Amino acid sequence: MVVICFLLALPLVLAGEYIRVTSPDGRFHAVAIYPMWRALIPMMPGQGGDKPGQVEVVSAAGASCGRVAVERVSAIQGLEWHGDRAEIRLVAEWDLANCRVVATR
């Protein structure tokens, strides 16, 4: 019984990766993730990026520079890298020199 409950709860706690974007200098990458249970909801072809989720910027060493919630994981496609800064306009901004989120909207 415990095993069955565990298997049924697994999609509620796991996350799936939508896309990974690497900075031009290769020092950071951003990952858009969504809850796995969202994959169980049927969507029209081409609308897989409309799922809500989170975007996280991670250093090459594996340190998280912060994670922000997004209405659509496809928002990561608007990520812009500017030297020691990364930004998704109207969503969030990361200070890469200090490896942290500095603004969320």
C-alpha cells in the first residue's frame, strides 16, 4: 500500500526540464522546469511551453543563482545575457557576479 501511494505521489514532487539555455561565455546556464504532473494534462501540439513552472540560473560549478516562478516556461526563450547580468524582461533579473536574483516582477 505504501509503495502504491509513493508511486502515485511521485509525479506531484518531480520536475521535468523544458529547456536549458547556456550563457554565451559558458559560465552559466538557465533551466526551465515544470511539475511532472503537468505533463499528464493534454495540450495542443506546440503548446508545451505554456505550462507554468520555474526558471533557475546555475553556475558552471553547480551553484544556484536563484529560481523564479514563471507563468509559462517558454518565457526562458526571452532570456538575455548581459555580461554579469541575466534578465527575462518583466519577469526577473539575476546578478551573476554575486550569483543571486536581484529583481522579480
